Amino acid sequence: MEFWKKRAEKEVEKAARVMIELRKKSAEHEAMSTKWTTTQSEHQSLREIVRDLEASLQARQQQLDTLLKALEEKNDQYDRDAHAYKTDLQERELQLDFLINKIREAAVHMVQLSDEAENLSCQFLPSQQLSISEFFELVKKYSDIARKFL
């Protein structure tokens, strides 16, 4: 009986060790399960944060694309406006050159008339020369102004 008693005690001890070992494993498993659940929860939170960041980034990219398109349109409009102003300026320069040439032609003609008037003044009688002289002085005055354009 002693043999069976010792054997039973050993079996109880063995069962107790197995139970302790089983409880340790169960506690470890529970700890790992809790840790895994926490990790999964953290991963889910991180995924949500990444999704939010991606959505925010995409929205910003769309804003940048919109701004870039608007900037390109404004730049194109600026180029068109600059070309139109350049064309208009060239036309005005041509008109100005034409008018300057006309003024020069008129000035040359005025100088020629002044010279002819001076020559003609010698051909009038002294009594007529006074009013003609006043006229010629006026022509000479305008002729002097016209010479400045030559």
C-alpha cells in the first residue's frame, strides 16, 4: 500500500506540476492574446491614420493641381495679352513714324514756302510790303518752328 500511496502522491505531484505548467501556459497565452489584440488594435488605428493621411494628401494634391491649372491659364492669358500689347505697340510705332514723316514733309514745305515768300516780298511795292511783310513774318515764325522738326 505504501507503494501505491507514494505512487499516488507522485501522480498528484506530477498532476500539480502539469496544472501549474498549464496555468503558466494559459497565462502566457492570455498575455500573448491580449498583446496580439492590442497590436491588432494599434495596427487598425495606424491603418485609419494612414487612410486619413492619404485622403488628406489626395485632397491637397487636387488643390495643387487646380492651382497649377489656374496658374497655367493665367500664364497663357498673360502671354496672349503681352502678344496683343506688343502688336498694338508696333502698330502705334508705325503710325507715329508715319505722322513724324508727314510733319517733316510739312516742315520742309513750310521752309520752302518761307524762302519763296521772302523772294516774293522783294517784288511788291513798298506800300504793299507792310501787310505782306507782316504775313511773311508770320510765315517765317512758323517756318522757324517747322525747322525744329527737320
